[in-house]
Amino acid sequence: MSNTSPRRFAPATARNRDPILGVLGPLLPESGVVLEIASGTGEHVVHFARARPDIVWQPSDPSSDARESIAAWVATEGLSNVRPPLALDAAAEDWPVAHVDAAVCINMLHISPWAATEGLMKGVGQRLAPGGLLYIYGPFRRADTPTAPSNDAFDADLKSRDARWGLRMLEDVSAEAEVNGLGFEGFVEMPANNLSLIFRKR
């Protein structure tokens, strides 16, 4: 790969993309538009788009560098079912997309202010039709379960980098979803002490 390529790589993606797809795949609609919030490098969305060519994928990220990487990955893979990445900040009042059939958000909640989680739930809640899916993946704390030592250490590291960051309580995330008409259907335990959270628009 040329050193000048805008494509970026996240080592964790190679490890988690197939476990994520194993949970996410059966939950997705048969067709329609799926919005990915905080697409990052773009590696997840191209992996999902290859697996589900019947779906139109809409990546997004607030970072121009990330959007450049996403576009480069899509071009390299030659995928026709991925739209150009949108400049979308989950915490923003206005989103540059009107309606989607499902939404996916991977590894965002713990590396963003709580306002981003509030914005995510509000924005997705406004754009999903009843029965529409919101899938969230990442590390979380649970009130009834001891936090893994590795996640405790990760949480401390995140907060040392930005006091507004850190692992969210599953119960707080579910409550914020509920306020925005998104019912919590449950979670799936994933490798490396992560969770898949499943919500549906009421």
C-alpha cells in the first residue's frame, strides 16, 4: 500500500467485524438504507456492504480524515451499494439525512461526550420507522455485573484523555433510547468484553 493512500486501518476491526456481522446480519432489513454513525476508517461498512449487497449503506463521520478514508475504502473495494460518506456529528441538532431503515453505531459512545449519545438516540429516533433497528456495539458497564478489569483500566485511560469520555452504563443508554421511542430488546455478549445492544423504534 502506498504511504500516500488515505485509507486508514483500525486493528480491532479485523477482529470484531465478523462477530459483529454474525449478530447484526440477521437483524437487518431485507432491503433499504442503513445509516452507520461514526464510521471511522470505513472498514466496517465495506465489510458489511460486501456481505449484504442488497442493502444501501450510508456511512458518516464528523472527521474529514475519516470521510476521506471511508471514500478510499469504498473506491478500492469497488462497491456500488455504499453512498459517499456524510459529515454527520451525532450531537448536532440537524442531520444531513431524512429517513433510514436501520442504523448502526460501533465504538462511539465511550469515546465521545454524553451529548453524542443523547444526539444519537434523538436523531435515530426521529428517522426510523416503527420496527426500525438501532444496533450499537462497544464496551459498557452494567449495574448488576462486575466490570472486567480490562474494561476498568480502559475506562480510566479514556477519562485521562478526556474527562467527558468513558464507558457508559447500559441502563443509562437504554433510558435515553426509551425517551426517544427506541425500545431496548436486549444485548449479546461479544468477544473482548464488548456488547451488542439491540433497539427497535416503537
